[in-house]
Amino acid sequence: MANSYTTDRSDDEIRSNTDAPEVVVHRLPLYVRVLAQLDVTGAEMVSSEQLGTQLQMTPAQIRKDLSYFGRFGKQGRGYNVKRLSQELRSILGLNRQWNAGLVGVGRLGRAIIAYPGFRPEGFHMVAAFDEDPSVVGSSVGGIDVRPIAQIKETVAELGIHIGIVAVPAPNAQSVCDALVESGIKAILNYAPVAPQVPLEVKVRGVDPVLALQSMTYFLKS
Amino acid sequence: MANSYTTDRSDDEIRSNTDAPEVVVHRLPLYVRVLAQLDVTGAEMVSSEQLGTQLQMTPAQIRKDLSYFGRFGKQGRGYNVKRLSQELRSILGLNRQWNAGLVGVGRLGRAIIAYPGFRPEGFHMVAAFDEDPSVVGSSVGGIDVRPIAQIKETVAELGIHIGIVAVPAPNAQSVCDALVESGIKAILNYAPVAPQVPLEVKVRGVDPVLALQSMTYFLKS
């Protein structure tokens, strides 16, 4: 099996590739997750047909998605589960720690701090911010809550890469502005609004209502 | 302004259109949300450039997305905010009530029941299910918790369209199987796994880790 994986690009070329459509990049974590599940079951190889079944995509889509990042797998033999998983994790930058700062320590913010899924994946919540004086200075889930005015200095001090926004909708834009001004390039947005940010800043929304609203299209048909 | 909106398709044709790529359908709720925000500010018209700025897309992408569903707006005049919003809501099936049933009444499930964002958008949580005998029979947020074995009869009884899965990862597949068997065609999945379902069943995941993992790709560059 050692030779069943090939690539025609150097590691550096893979890493610097930014030509993949954003929607393809958004799917890569799903590939990583499915591959991890396959690895647990002991599977060594997986075909694009099998991946397609798991991901509700056609085998051709799977092959096209992966082709943006290199040549994985051999014709007729499929992909080596462990190797493809490791490569995709490397491409996504998942082999390191990323520090996150949370803005908004209300009910939702507290649930986010308590969420056990971040740390095992390398996402460390290292700071929290709120504007409520009765919350600032307290400790929530082991994290000291600082005033929103201290976002910029804290981002620099603690090496924060990712801002997590859990404030009410009317406050979301100004909080995103403050995060952008402090140099943050990635925002996970729980507020039910689409904030405006510069093109080089990525925003992903966590919003169950948006997810429901795109499924009703298909229910209705 | 009355004539600034045109379409070359009958309402029925719009409604039955299923040729739009799924990724475009997934973006439509974002359009609806941005249009609602514009409407609140009193804006009557909006250009594809303005929509593009708000949605971090090019004006050409905006025009292409909308072209799948009809001809909205006039060359050089942009889109009528209220009308485009109403049409997109109709296309997405948002002008009616959808009943949802939650499976898994742990900490996450309770937060979902308490989430105030569903009902104003027409999503009504009408049933909850759990396998834990100490929870079954109790009432959580005004909803009686039933045993998982009663999913099928409850879906029929209460006209449930959407299943919401908030069980631990190892239980997610069997719960999705039960939902599919009961006729559910749309599943909102909070479990950190990609369940396998028939092609005609839509699954959308609510997963902050997946969102973070696709942003690190861009942070890394």
C-alpha cells in the first residue's frame, strides 16, 4: 500500500494553492471527517464512489474537488484513507493550534465556551469579551471576560487568529469591525446577520435557521 | 417603482424549478436576510453590486444565482427590495409553517428547544424524543418528550416535516435511519458526523468545528 498514494505537486505547491473555489474548500472538512470515520472502522482504501455515497455527491464531483489540491489515489485503486486524511488536514491547516476569542458572553456565548468540540480539533478559546460591566472581570469556564475595548490589545497579546461573535444582531457589525481592525482574518458568526467585512476576511455563519430555510426549498418541491 | 420588477416565468414555473445547483439554493436564505435588513433601513432598490458587497460575492455571481429562478430587476435599475424578498421567500417555501421534531434532549437539545430564532421564521418545534427513560414523559420547554420508538407514529400524527438531530455521534446514524423510515425528507444535524441517507433526503449540518476548519485554509495562506 505504500505506493498507492501519489501526488504531482510538492508540499509547498499544495500549501500555497488558493485556486480552489471556496465552496470546495468548505467541503474539505467533511472529507476529513468521513475519512476519520473510515479509519476508525479499519478501512485502508476508499473509492470516490464510496466517498460520494457518504457525502451525497457524485464520484466525479469527489474527484474534481480533490484534483484542485493534487493527485490523490491511483486509477482503479482509490485513495489511501490515512494518507488522504493527513494531506487534507495539512492543506486545511489543521495540524496546529488556533487561538480564538469570543465576543458576547450571554447564554449563547456561555454555551460556546462550554462546547467540548473545539479543543480536540485544535481550536483553543483563549479570551472572552463583553460590554456588560456586570460580566466583565468575571471568569466563565475558566476564561476571564475582558471589556470589548480591549479586543485589539488582547488579540496581539494572546495571538488570537479567530473571532467568534455571539452578540445580539444589532451589535454584530460593530463587533466585527473591531475584530477586523485588530487584524482578525477569520470570524465565526453566530449572530443572525450577514456582517460586512473586507474581502480578505472570511466569515462563516453558524445559523440553524439558514440551514432550515435552504431545506424547505426541497421539501416544497 | 411598480414596474421595476419583471419576471418571464409564471409563478408555477418558478415554484417547480429544481435545476438550480444546491449551493445556490443554500445561498438564497442569505439573500433573504440581507434584503430584510435593507428593507428595515428603508431601501427600495438594491443593485447586484450592493448585494455583492453585503454577501462577499461578485455582482456577476449574484446575477447568475438569481437567474436560476427568474428575471428579477431591470438592467441598470437593480432589484426592488420588497419584491425580490417576497419572491425568494416564496421560492424557498418560507411563507408557511414547518413542523420540526427534535431527537436528543440532552444539554444541546435543551438549548435548541430554548432557541428563540426558529418560531418567528415559521419553524415550530412540536415534538421531542429521547431514549433515556428518566427524560421520556417529562416536559421540556413545553414539549412532551416521547420515546424514540414513537418517532414514526408521531411524525404522522403531528405532520412533522423536519427532524432535528442532537444525539451523540455514535447514535446519529440510527436516529437518522428512524427519521428517514418515518418519511422525513429534511434533517438538521447537530451531531458531528455525516449520516448516510437516501439521495432524496436533505441533511444540513450545524457544526461550528466544520466552519472553523474551512477558514483555517485561508488563515494558513
